[in-house]
Amino acid sequence: MKVSGVRESGDNLLIRVVYFDAAKPEKAIPLETYEPVLMETLSRVHSTVAFVFAKPVDTNIYNSFKGGPGYSILLKFGSRNRVYKQFFDIGLGLQVASFDFNNDDVPELGGGIVVSLFKDYLQGGWGLNFNENMGYSFVGLRIPIPNGALFPANPQN
């Protein structure tokens, strides 16, 4: 079998080195077994979708939180620490979001800087509403969308 399936960070890889005589392949002698854990150890760029709750800095005009969709492009920092990679996986980047701060049923475009924690499930930062030229702070929750799970790159037939 040439294809072993989709592999993700945190999966175990089994490597076995065996010795056998071509005349007697059933008498294989195991020499070494090694089982490393696959991890993304280098810095990388990652994108994610979130539902964002934003509060304008100028609370005299709009004093309530507004919700809307957000899209983040994050720089993820490299690490060989397994606990850090499985639970924290901090990212820093840019976010684009859409809100209706002035309640006129027309979405307004905003963009800003974002910090993500806990594998992007929690995001926060500061942005600028480009239509109103007004700043806002925000907190977002990642929307888990499968990457390639519905349409795998190498389907098994």
C-alpha cells in the first residue's frame, strides 16, 4: 500500500527496520522500532473563521456588543513542546470582520490585529471600523470548519 491516509499534527508514525533473507522472507528479524510523534515545529501561516463580538471604543454612540463574522490570517509560532502545540498554539495576525454598529441594516467592514489562543478557539484584539472611522475591541470564538475532511486530497478507493 503506497498511501497511508491523511496525517495530522500529533499523530504517531511507526518505523520498523527488519532483516530478512530473500529466500526465507517469513523469518524476518526485527532490528529496530521507532515511533515519533508528527508535529509542525516551524512557524507557519494559518487562516481561521470566527464569530466575533465587538464593542466600539466610543461608547457614547454605540454602547452594546455587536456580533458578526470574522476571518483571520495568523502567524503561528514554531515549537517542539507537545503540550504547547496541542493546547495553546498562540497566533498573531490580521482580521477582517463585518458588523452593523449603527443599526441601519448595512454591514460595515472592519479590520485589525488579532491574537489567538487555545488553537484559535479564543481570539481577541483591536480593529477599526472603516465606514465610521471608529475603533473597536473584540473577542471571537472560532467556528470549527473541517479542512479537507469533506473533500480529501487523496481519496481512498
